Amino acid sequence: MEIRTQKIKEDLYYLGVNDRQTERFENMWPLPNGVAYNAYLFTGEKTCLMDTVKGLKEDVFMAQVQNILGDRQLDYLVIHHMEPDHSGCIRSVMEKYPKVMLVGNKKVRQMLYDFLGMETEQFIEVNENDELDLGDRKLKFFMTPMVHWPESQVSYEVNEKILFSQDIFGGYGTADGTIFDDEINYAERRTEYRRYYTNIVGKYSQMAKRALDKLGKLDIETICPVHGYIWRKNPGKIIADYTKWANYEVERGVMICYASMYGNTEQMAEELAVLLAQEGVQNIEIRDVCKTHPSYLISDVWEKKGLALVSCSYNNAALPMMKTLMHLLTIQKLENHVLGLVGTYGWSGGAMKELKEFADANKFDVCETKVETKGCMKAEDYELLKKLAKEMAEKI
Ligand code: FEO
């Protein structure tokens, strides 16, 4: 296969593939703009491949490796993370380069067996601060457990201060010709980076904070993640955003997520937004949880201080899409938010009970005023909604 080569340094190549076929990352999270799986290849005194890609693009990936290595053998394959979007071509690499030494931590070795049924003596086990000598380059390893999986680790090339960060500092979206941060408009893509962080890493934010503290001590000039762009011009930008997201740093504003069957509950969401605005709140957004995938809702909620959940009842419970959102927000361990609750019902309640259970199960600053309405909104409900808007506005 005739195929491009893309250089990062004289002896370091980018081997990326774009996936525009997969509908949902992890079969969960929508990929309207696709996703890139990145790997890298050192070609100095020793040849060293940094991760592989999803098996879906094995032919393209292997052609890139072959094109760059030519007649050279592959000495090492460093495995930073075993999720199949990066480990999908390990077997093919070993078949093509049977003398290659795999490099990873103890959990990587276990997962090679667990996920690929692979047992091999060609494995160099590394621990925290261990180094791998590539002759003219040196890699140093740091463990980043649970960012994203238990075995996740990063490596740091000490001569040119290059961090191979696996999932950390990644984002959704394909790499369309360009591969560097200075070749894109990050401001346009930031929400897709945030959606990736909140969907994939958000649940592990405590561990992400630890990892970021650890990596913060390194002098980093270039970041090579396994998704998204290579940060060679301004790595501080993505480090700052990841640090913000991991620390649940929020800005003023309210996200109103509603579930409504025939419009009465939607109208309460609308009125709440107006009342919040009249209280001086800016950056208010309303989303229909039945139309917007929770992937986007989780991301949009993450950086806003206020969250209002407004749900009708369905079979004595919150509408299933609202339940899904609450379930996912609980899993993602969202915190540092002001929460306002509005529930409606037709005859025997349901939604408010589950909204309250959600509030109790999470670390939110919950507004005392709760609005529960039978049928459409009446004057007394409107007064309560006003009270809730005032309380939310004061808290944020
Ligand atoms: Fe991109 Fe956790 O895999």
C-alpha cells in the first residue's frame, strides 16, 4: 500500500489512523466527527513503536509501520494502555516482527493474556521511574492507574521532553491532514475535547488529578496522545483544560435538562430559564434529554455551576431518558454543582422521588426549594419556581 509518512522529529514518526466508521466510542458515546487512534515510531539507534491502533484499521497501520521501517527490524513495542482501540494490532506487529520485545507494566502483561489470550516471554516489565534505553534516546515510565484503565501508564522521552500520554490529553475527532496543535483552531474543537474527557475520563477525575500532579513535575515540550492532536506549540493549553476538568472547576451559568411528554414540563423549564435570567444569571441553556444524547449533556453540564433537572413522571418514575442521565452523572461522579429540582406528575407522583434520590446520592449543593407540580403549572407552582430561581441564582 502506498502510504504517507508524517514526521514529528527527525527520528520520530506519527502513525495515526482515522475512524469514521464507528458510530459510538465504546459503543456508548456518539462520534459525529469520528476519532483518531495515534501511535508513534522511533527510528533512531533502536526502533520503538509506541502503542498500536484499533484493529479496524490494521492494514493502514501496518502499511505505515512497514513503510517507515523498510528492512529494519522492530526492537520494542511500548504498550501504554490495553484498551482495544490501542492494542488492536499487537498481534499483527508480533507476527510481522517476531523478535520485538513488548514493554509494559505488570498489569499490561496480565491484560495481554486477559484480552488477547497472549502469553509471551518477549516482555520487559517496567515500574514507576524505570527507564528504557533506546541508544540515542531514553524513555522513562510513570504509572497513571485508572486514567483510563488500571494498567495505564505514560512514558517520557528525556532528551527532547516528549510525553507519550496515552488517553490523557486526548479528544474526539479525526486528524484531517494536520496533526499538530498549531495547525488547528482548538477553540473550535474544545467542546469535543471536553466531551471526550467527561465521557471517558470524568469518572476517574480523582485519579486524573493525581496523574496530572505527577506529570506537572515534568518539563514537557511535546505531548503525543493516542487520540486527537500532538501538542508541540502550546502543550500548556491542553494541560490547563484537563486540570480544570479534573478539578471540577465551573463557571457561572445553568444547564436546564428537562424531560417532557406533552409540553407542560418543558414549559416549566422555559419559565425557570426566564426567572433565572431575571435574577441576573447568564449562560443558561436548556436541553431536552429525550433528544440530546447524554454524552453531550454530561459535557455541557461539567463546566456550568448550576444544574436544574426538570422531569415529568412516567409509570410512577422519572422519564427513562432522565433516569439514564441521572445514572450516568452519578457514575461520572459529577460534583461542585448547584442542583435545582422540578418534578411533575399526572396522578400519583414519581419523578420527584427519583430526582431527590439522585440529589442524595451525589455531592451537590441542593436547593432547598423543590417544585412539584400536578399537571400543568398553576399560580402557586409559578411562585415556587420563582423561589427556586432566586435560590439558585444566589448560590451560583
Ligand atoms: Fe483510547 Fe482508554 O482507550
